[in-house]
Amino acid sequence: MERTGPTVRFSGLLATCTAAVLAAGALVATAPAASAADVDVARNGGFEAGLDGWSCTAGSGSIVSTPVYGGTKALKGTPAGNDHAKCSQAVTVKPNSRYTLSAWVQGSPVYLGATGTGTTDVSTWTQSTGAWKQLTTSFTTGPSTTSVSVYTHGWYGTPAHYVDDLTLVGPGGDPVVVPAVPAGLRTTAITSSSVALSWNAVSGATGYNVYRGGTKVASATGPSATVTGLTASTAYSFQVTATNAAGESAKSAAVTATTTAGGGGGDTKLPARALVGYLHSSFANGSGYTRMADVPASWDVINLAFGEPTSVTSGDIRFSLCPVAECPNVESEAEFKAAIKAKQAAGKKVLISIGGQNGQVQLASTAARDAFVTSVSKIIDTYGLDGLDIDFEGHSLSLNTGDTDFRAPTSPVIVNLISAVKTLKAKYGSGFILTMAPETFFVQLGYQFYGSGPWGGQDPRAGAYLPVIHALRDDLTLLHVQDYNSGPIMGLDNQYHSMGGADFHIAMTDMLLAGFPVAGNTSRVFPGLRPDQVAIGLPASTQAGNGHTSPAEVNKALNCLIKKTDCGSYQTHGTWTDLRGLMTWSINWDRFNNWEFSRNFNSYFGR
């Protein structure tokens, strides 16, 4: 969230992260000779069958007949904007085996690499343009590795490049077989309209299908899913199967669950469809100052922006109204408090939002943790607020080297934040509203990268919100990730999605609801949240931030997620009928834009 004009941090962060991973590669002139038993296990490495077997970022990969190195076809990769034209292929391999990856390329820079090796991932790249050059690197698979991903790509802002005759030479992988039947199916949460399920991960499975009464109702990439759209006080029977390229397993043993009576979504604090907005209360910018009393009734949750620390590591959070010199029309403190009470009397929730673009908060010590609890409590009590919104951005959250499991974090800034919020929740009880507004870099990017990675070198902030969300999921009222000021993010379809249209919001939201393996590790799956815990975060106008989405595209995203219509190329892993609603930065910018955002919300949901 920004005090002033929009900034885009993601591209630089991701470029730094990717460059650190790629820097380990080196150009090798020739490939070692393969043993007699070795074979080329890559599929369609000469691209004679087009893109068969290959997955390329949207529109970036095409097949050409000239130039080619061998045969009649080659791959052309065309970087554009924040897309570096990556094409990849999953290849079946044998554990504890040596493989040599090689390709002929033209252009500069062109990268060739492999991930998921189970040991050290490798990459190499060309440093000059001109004639065709051979890139070669090699790796040894880990003791349990049966599949690796080989890839090639260019770089941001560079001309098109070409790839041909790619090979991965080593022992032939075992044939893919139908996975075993999942075991351990169980319920993890039940509401009046949904049942959350989990089960034991199955080796060799790439996905799972969930059945209700024998009918397929959901798909998932990891061992958890939430079935929505159910009827209150009704018994249901569920089964699950495991899938991969070879087919689908038999159905698991059934588990039964009875939905609770009434309520809907398991949360009576908010309306079934909620509109959340940030109110610039402590500062002014180009949108102008809006008094609390002038906030329209459309807004169900009003987040006061912002409470900020006295220093980055103090944990001492302060909040005050915008100075008169900056906001000539600011109300008095008494008027502000009275307006908050009036909103609450009308059923609205008013929260203090901590952080924002300028408010870096690092709870690196227990003293900072305790100061955070004390100072935030004082703000809540002074203004009679309903709870807390965590909007930590920038360098507030990062993972120490070696902190690789989101389920058991060890980094002090993460551990202390979780402890502080749990203390606040315990102090104020069940009526305490807790929301979070992380950026995509700190959440969905965790599907590819988590912290500095198993061998270091990556950006330690990647996915750093995941342990916080996971530890507080039972206390979390609402998560509204900022689907803006973001670079392209890979979705569960393993394609990159870019902000500004319905597709981005569909893919990013589906990840939160379906769950996903963190950094590709299928033994560490971030479980999906309940739909009633999730809202989509968008900018209210083109001035509010990069990635503004038109009302028509917003409605397409809602149609896809809630009704499974207007989905385009991305297919969701469920029909998320209980999706809570929308969040925007900000109420002020919506007012500046003639209330377009809130009017569209009201029209769509018939309010």
C-alpha cells in the first residue's frame, strides 16, 4: 500500500532471486561422453513435433523453420516486458544417477538449466551473440528423485533467441505408473456450507480429485482441498483419488461429515460478501483526505492507514490523524472517534492497519514483540477499534538462511510476529478481527521459491508471509493479497500470469483456496484457506497502483471463482461459492474515481 504514486518492486526482487539462482551456472564447451547404457530421456528436444512436451510462458515460445541447428524446426523464445520466455519440460529420471543436459542455442543471453534434481540445481548461459553455440551442464539426482524439470529462457528486454537439439542424456527413467490410492482422508474444518479435507501425500502423484457421493467436485495439486457450496445440517460422504500422467487411482476409503447449522462460512463477524477498503487517515496524497464520517455505507471493513513504528526494529507502533497542514479538512480527534462508533453501530468494522510501504516493522527481538503488543493495544483501546490488519511490506518479513519449512519457522521476525498476534487475539477474544494484506512476492511466489532456498542465494523474502498465514489460519478473519504492483507469477497451471486482467486474479486467488506445494516440495504443502477467509485485493483506480483492473474484468474474475464461468484459459480447482469479497487500495482513491470500484461491487452482488 502506498502513500504516494505506485512503485513496482516485484520485478527487481524476482530478477535478483532468479539471477542468484542462475549465477551458479557456467558455460561448458563440450559434453562428457555418455556410457553405453545412457539414453536421451528428454522429449521432443529437436522441436520437430512443435511444442509437444514443452510448457512455455504465455505466448513466449514458438516453432520456426529458420534458423535451425539440426532437422527442420527450432524453438524461438521471445522475451516481452517482465517475461523472459521460459520453456520447460518435466522429465522422468532415476535416483542417484548422473545426467548431462545439452542444447544448441543462438542469441544472448540464453539460459539452460535443470531444477528439482534433489541435489544441486544447475544452469549455464551464453554470453555472446552470433553463430549457434552448444550449452552443456550436468548433475546427479538425489536418492529419491524421479523427475526433474529442464528449462531454457532468455532475459528481460533482450531480443528473441533460438534453441535446438536439446538432450538430457543418462539412465532411462522408470515408466510412470498409476499412483497408489490415497490414505488418511480426514476432515480438518467444517462450516455450514463447506468441508475442508486433507489426506496423506502419494508418491508419484501430480494431482488429486475429490469426490462427493461418487461425483467429482474438486481437484487439487496437494493433499488438501475444501469442498464448498454445501447445505447446512447435511451429511456428506467424500473420497479422493491420486492422478498423474499414467492415469487415476481407485477411490480412497470414504469419510463422512455433517455441515453445521446456519451461519454460512463459519464466520458471523462479516457479511457473506464484504467490501474492504483502506482509509488514508494519517496522511494525504493525490487522492485527497476523506473524513471517517464521509465513508459510504458500502464499506464493510475500514482499515485505518497506517500505524507505523518509531523505528524499524522498535516494535513501538504509533498512529495519529493527518496534520491540519497536510489535510486542511481533517476532523477533530473527538469527531473521528464518534464517527468510528457510528460505523460500528451500523455493523461496520474499523481496524488499525500496521505497516504499508513506508512502515517497515521488524520484530527481531522479544522486546520488540512486547512493545508491539502494548502499543497496538493502546491504539485499539484509544479509538475503540475492532481489530488489526497486518500490511507488512518491503523488508519487514524475511526468512533466515536454513529456515526452510513454513510449518515450523525459526526466523525471529516471523516467530515474534506470530506470538504477538496470538497474544492480541487472546486479549480481545473471539470478536477480534484479524486481516492481512501481503504482496504476491511474499505469498504466491512461494510456489516456486521459499526464502533463500535450500542452498542459499535466493531473495530471503520470497514466500515469507506463508508461515505467518499458516500459523494464524485459525485466527485469521480475512486474507486479501495485493494483486497489484506485481510482476508475473506462476499459477497452479505452471504458467506465468500477469496483473491487470481477470486471469491474474483467478489464478492468484485459486492458489490460496486450493493450496500448493511450497517451493515445489510436495511434502510441504500450504493448505488452502476457506473461501470465506479470502478476498481479492485490487487498486481502486489507475492512479492508485499498477495493475488496475476494469470493472468488466473484475466481474469476470468473480464469475470464474464463484460460478466457474468466464474462466478463460485457467481452470480453477474448485467452485469457490463462499468467496468473501473484494479489498481495494483505497477508499480515498475510489472517491477520487467517482466511486467506480464500490459501485461495481454493489451492482455485482445486488447490494
